[in-house]
Amino acid sequence: MTKKTIPGTTIFDGEMAMKGYALNKMCYSFNSAAAREAYLADPEGYMRRFGLNDAQKQACRDRDVLAMIKAGGNIYYLAKFAGIYHLNMQDIGAQQTGLTVEAFKEKLKKAGE
């Protein structure tokens, strides 16, 4: 079976689910306010507790959602992480397009005209 590809897109499949298990498990824990507080108090310790690999840890340190996706993160779980830092969909969209948030907002406005 040929692996499906879409240029510029990271496909979340079984392989990526296994790759991102620790990251997604950590992000799922953020359903709890206590977990969010524990992460903010000691991000390095919290990431160690869940066994994140170096790429996942760096993506979290950088608050880089695209890098988290490439490291096996599932966007539905990553939304929990993004919420801790008050990142919204426009922030994530800006990351995805390589634009500043303001330039991304302007692009959205123009597309709606």
C-alpha cells in the first residue's frame, strides 16, 4: 500500500499517532486545570514526566504548533496546548502560512471581500 501524501501537509495516520503518543497524551492531560497549572509551573519537568522526545520538547518550548504536528501531534490535542498560551486559530494560521498574525488577519479579510 502506498502512503498517501498531500504536498505541504503532514498526514496524521497510525504511524504519526504512535510517533506522537507521548505529546498527545500530555496535551490531553490539559483538560484538567491542575495539569495546566503544573505545566506552566515546570514545563521541563512536565514534559519529562510524559516522556516527550527532544523534537517534541523543543516544539513545545518554541510554542510551534507546526513542529508539534510534524512530531506526531494531533491538532485536536494540540489545541489544549495552544490554549495554555492563549494562542488562537489566527495565531496557528499565521504559523502555517509563514505570515505574521496581522498579515494573516489581513489575508483573511481580503479573502472575505
